[in-house]
Amino acid sequence: MFDSVAPSYDRLNHIMSLGVDRLWRKRAIREIVDGSQQRILDVACGTGDSTIAIALAAGNSGTRVTGVDISEGMMSLVMRKAAHEGVHDRIKLMKADAEALPFPDGSFHRVFCAFGIRNFEHKDIALQEFHRVIAPGGKVVILELSVPDKPFLRRLYDLYFMHILPMIGGLISGNKQAYRYLPASVHAFPPPAAFCNMIRTAGFTDVRFRTLTLGLCRLYLASR
């Protein structure tokens, strides 16, 4: 499914979020990049928006970013975009399953996952893998779409995401079913408190979340 929508994925993301997804990423990346030389893993990196943004934010600190995804179609776009931004030499890509990451224990200072974890079949196993590959003292940062808490906003959200979004997504991408899957996956994702408990169960400490843009997105933070 993600291979099929890859060519239109970036454009649709920005159209459907009115560009707010860029602001969410910037907010998250402030929690990741600290100016030191780091090894950062971007899980479910997709077309590389987050991977490239991290590399740009890290500048000439010597930080290296590894992006992993199971969709080769999505990742096929990353290096061309990275070369355009002049950061292709700071990025490495690998096809990998988030539930079986091909890295030794403690390989990274940061693990980031933006708008991907809701797609994982076994979120608990993926979180355990995040914990395993983060070095002691490191941090996991997760961005995920969510459902607003306030009833009025929830009704507007459902109208847009359940009815309008699939129509727009289908017209632009040619795959209406993929954009029916998106709202369904967001609705099926655990509420913030329950997801924080999953993160704690995986072994993380100092687990917390922040609500962004009236509850359309949540930023989850935790320490190793």
C-alpha cells in the first residue's frame, strides 16, 4: 500500500494537514538534536522528511542519521531529496522491520518515529526494540496522529478524516483505500495514557506526552 502511494505521499501530507505536519516535526526534532555528535535512528522513515530534517538540524556536528522502513517504494525517494538539501552524506538507509531492528544493543543515542508506529502490527515488540538499540541515557521521541478529545472537534475531525480525506487522497494518489486506512488506523491507536503505559512496559522511564494542535497530534517522549 505504501509503495503505491509513495509518489504522491509528500504532497498529500502537506495538503491534508495544511502544512502543520512540518511544524510538528520541528517541535519533535528540538527534542532530538542537541548540538553534540549523535547516532540517530529514524524508524518508519518513509520518504525521508524527518530523516532529512534531523540531518539539517544537526548541521556539521558529525551526527549521522539512519533511516529504516519496510517500503522500498517510499525510501526510493529519500536520497534524491537529501541530495537536494545537501545532506545525503549524513544519511544511511536500510530496509528493516521495526519489530526486528538489525542493530546491536545500544547502537543509537536517539530513536525517532514519526507517524509510523500506528502501522506496526506488534507495537509492544517495536517499543522493546527501540529500547534495546538505544544506549543508556538516550531518548525515544515518537510523533503520532491522534483523535481530538473535545466532542465538537471530534465531530469535525471525523467528518474530514472519514469522508473528505479519502476522496481527496483517492483523486490525487489513485488509491482511495489507502486513505480510508489512515483514519481507521488513527482511531484504532491506543489513547495517550494507554500508549504511555506501553512505553513504560518496554522499559523506558520519564515517559510523558504533549498534545499538539488541539489533539490532532501527540508527541511522546521517554528516556532509556
